[in-house]
Amino acid sequence: MSFLDILKSFIPLLLILGLLFGVLILVRKFSFSMNGKKSQMFKLDVISNQLILPKKYLSVVRVRDKVLILGISENNITLLKELEYCDMEEDVNIEQKDLKKNFVDAFKRNLGIR
């Protein structure tokens, strides 16, 4: 076997590897991506996952202005509840301020200070 025969056998191999690499680049460029820019287009955010049983999860997902509560098992995904999305951080901050105020008032009342 001469060097020319070996070279002739490697040229198709290199062409096939080049084509596979090109297809890989195209698939990465045009496919759905959960961790990058493409997921922002759908405004999809997984808020929480909770393991219930082995291979069974309860998941809270926000899609645009909806919050979906999903039951996820090995074979299917079931929509359990659909809620409207509201920013809960503002509500929590307001409740914490009221709680601090109410706690101080309750503490003063229990100590007899008015």
C-alpha cells in the first residue's frame, strides 16, 4: 500500500467529518436552547421543582404572564393549575414591613408600653 492509497482513503473520511461538523453547527444555531437567548424569546422560566416520588416531580413554570403548576412523571406532563403571574417580591416586602410594625406594636402592648 502506497502513500497515495492511504491519502485517497483519508480524503473521504475528512469530508464526512467536515460535513458532520457543519451539520452540528447548524443544529446548534437554529435549534431550541433552554439556557440561552432562545429561551428568552419564549419568556420561559422554571421557578421551582419539587421531587414527590422517584421520577415524579411537581414543577412551577412561568410562561410570559402565566404561572403553570405541572405534574411531571416519567411518561407524561400534566397541567395541574394555571395562575396569573404577579411579582411576589413587592408583596413580600410590603408584608414584611407590616409584620415588623405589627410585631413592635404587639411587643409594646405585651410589655405594657404605649
